[in-house]
Amino acid sequence: MERLFKHVCLVARHGKPNIVASLRELADHLAAGGATVLIDKDSVAPEDAGPHALIDRGDMGKLADIAIVLGGDGTMLSIARLLAPYRVPLVGINQGRLGFMTDIPLHEMLDSVDAILRGEFIPEDRILLQASVIREEAEVASALAFNDVVFNRGAVGSMIEFEIFIDNQFVYSQRSDGLIVSTPTGSTAYSLAAGGPILHPTLQAIALVPICPQSLSNRPIAVNDSCEVEFMLTRGLDGRVHFDGQSHCDLMEMDRVLIRRYRNPLRILHPVGYNYYDMLRHKLHWGERLL
């Protein structure tokens, strides 16, 4: 069988032993079809990899033509940030719970992956955010986010106060529990729970969603993804900024965080027949009878 992608890297959610059997089944199947299979060494124990090469997660972008994730959206988030600099496409097989990004069900895994490797897929480019924390005019931290950059109060529990600028223009000051700066991909995550809008993943937009603002006039807004968003913490003893909920940086008063679209999008490959609205209807139970 002719395959569009020759070097395939497999990643599984760490610490989920029930996924190992599925990963090994897929690895053996791909190798039998002529693909070179690489397995993330953090996903399986060496004895579970069989004849397939184990690689460091940080080398995935340099060695693989495509990456396939078995797990949930959290695993997809961590791998997306690693692959975006290398423009390596990503495929998700759902072994999590909700799974807005991992759209191939486990029972269709082999047939769907074979079709994608033959070139039968629907490509979708999604933006990431690049954030830089500036303290006294020096960058003290930076990170990528595929879902969102979230500012919130810490353990002290009191609200934080901050100012927002877009393209160097003052927008508002706010006192709240925090703020979510979300990509369209992240609009179905924390942003949705906080009352933000659902953005189609191909939209060139960034959403700013307040978290429990003191003033009820503070509402979510969406801006073009070419804009630079600047957050300045004006008051808050224990403020923090989180990147996809998987890393964070503690903030001091008068710290600034600059957020802009990352230069490279991430390409996700969906199986033929994928429909975003079907996915939303299924995941969010739209249209189902209440009684």
C-alpha cells in the first residue's frame, strides 16, 4: 500500500496502561504496511515497544512525517506545541473522555489511519498563541499555547486587577478572578465553561473571556488573530499565567504579558467525512430530547 507519510510517530497518554495494547496494535499494523514506526519513549516501557524505535519526545518534530496521538485532548495539547515549529501534522485517536480534538474512535483506528496515510483526509490548520512575560523590560518567561493563555488569582483568593491593551491601544481595566485568552481551538475548553463563544477552528480570531468579573458589563470579545494582546497586572499578590493548563509562571504587579499568534499553524488531519458541527452536536448533546 502506497503511503503519503513514511515515518510515523506514535504517542500515548502517559500512565494509561490500557492504551499500550492499542498503541502496539497500531504500531505493528503500520510496520506491516511498510511504514517506519517511531514511538515516544515516555508513552511505553521499553519492553512494550517491541521492534519499534523509541525516540525522545523533543525529537519528534525532526524525525517524523506525521504524529498520531492515542489519548485525550490533554495529550494532543502537549504534542501540538512540540510539532508546530516543524509543521508536522497531527492525528488524534480518542481514548479520553470528551475529546474535541481526538476525533477518530478506537474501533475505527486501523482503517482511518490507513486512509489518512494514503492521503485521504481533511486538513485543518489551527493557530497557536505565543506568550512572553515581561518584567522590568526583560523577558522572564515565554511559552506556546494551543488552547489558551489564562490569567488567574492564586492561592490567596482575592481578585486580581489588570489592564488590557490591543495593538498598544487601551481597551479596559478589569477586576475579576482572571481572564482567558483563547484560540478558536480552545473556545470549546475553559473559555466555553466561562461563558465564551464557540469559534470555528478555522476562524482567524482570538477570544478574550473574563472569569467572574466584578462588573457585569465586562463581556467576552473577539479580535483578529493578527492583533497583539497585552495584559498588565496592576494589582494582585498571587497572580499567575497558565499556558494550556500544563505550565505556568507566577506574576508580580506591573508585569506585562504579550500574546500574539505563533508564526506556524498546526495542521490536524481529520478522516474523510469529518464535520465540525456533527462533532459539536455529539459532544455537547445538542438536539437531544430533554425528557
